[in-house]
Amino acid sequence: MLNFPGKAFVGRNMPKEAFYKNLNLSSELKEKFVSDIKRISIEYKLSPDTLNIEKSGETSEILVLSIELKKQELDYRIVESIARQNAHKLLFLLKFQEQGQLALYYGKLYKTDWTPLIDLRLEARGLNLDSIWEGFIEQIALQENIIPSCDSLTVDEKLKKQDTILKLQKEIDKLERLSRSEKQPKKRFELFTRLQGLKKKLAEEKGE
């Protein structure tokens, strides 16, 4: 489970109906909110006082919102709507039985894979809340096998680079499938040429 200082723990349940009534949701998402979410609570409040860190930077506090689900399948537009319509920086802890998932919104919603709650790990790294929030983004949004830790790049640069690599890999996979099923030599050669170009770009992005 998450391991923040005891002073940061809140553990306050929020009335579900009052919560979603303050959100601008479509009727479809309101129905899913009611049918899919069992309980919402503020799990932790991360602030300079509760973490014993500097009172500097733009971020004054980060709330960890726990959302207990009735089923593991969730329309993540609900989580995104909560994040976009809240003035606080929100870290989401999604729970279903003994499984957990972390999520946050930064331009778009990023989330980890589902994993046993007992194995969930997230470190509050940094001297102020701005750097801690950036650390949360890196730990949740970045895939280590794609973007190794590199202090020379900003978080935005890392995310942009990761998106580019994932798009290239997706296009390469698609062309490889087409190439395997293509019978005409001319078209196969065209696909092969495009593949080589994309693989070269991918190697350049990865620094290989």
C-alpha cells in the first residue's frame, strides 16, 4: 500500500451523491458513477506540513482520492472529469477487492496496471510539492522500458518522447502484420521500405 506519513492520513468518506452532483457529467457518466463506484474518500492530504517539506513552488497540496469500485471495469472518463473539474492536484487510488491502480491527470489521464494493493508503491520524492508532483507523474505515466531515468530531460520532454516511441511501435506492428499477409511483391516491397524508415526513426528516438 501507499506509505505516507501518519500526519498526511485523512481517511474521510465523501457522500457519493453530493460528490457527483458537483460535477458536470453527462447523464451516461452519472449513471456509471452511481452503478460502478462504491465509495469515495480522501485518503491523504500531502502538504508541506504533513510531509515536513519546504513551503515553496506553485503547488500547495496534493489530495489522494481513494475510489472503491463495484467492478474492475471502469469508464475512466469519470476519473478524468473529477480531475479536470477540481482545483486541487489529485492522485487517484482505484480499488477493487484486493487489487489497486494509481492514476493522475496531466494533459490526459495516465494510470498504472492493476496490481495487488499490498504491492503498490509510490515515493514522495522532492524538496517541495512541485517536485513531488513531477515525481508522481514520472512514476505513474512513464514506462521504464521505454524511457529510462534521465535527468537531462524535463517531464514534458519525457512524455512527448514516450508518446512518439509508442506511436512508432504501433505503426511498425501494423505494417509488419500487413507485410506478412501481402501477396503482391511490389506492395510487399513498398511496405518493407516504409518499415525500414520507421524502424530507423524508432532507433533514433531510443538513442540506439
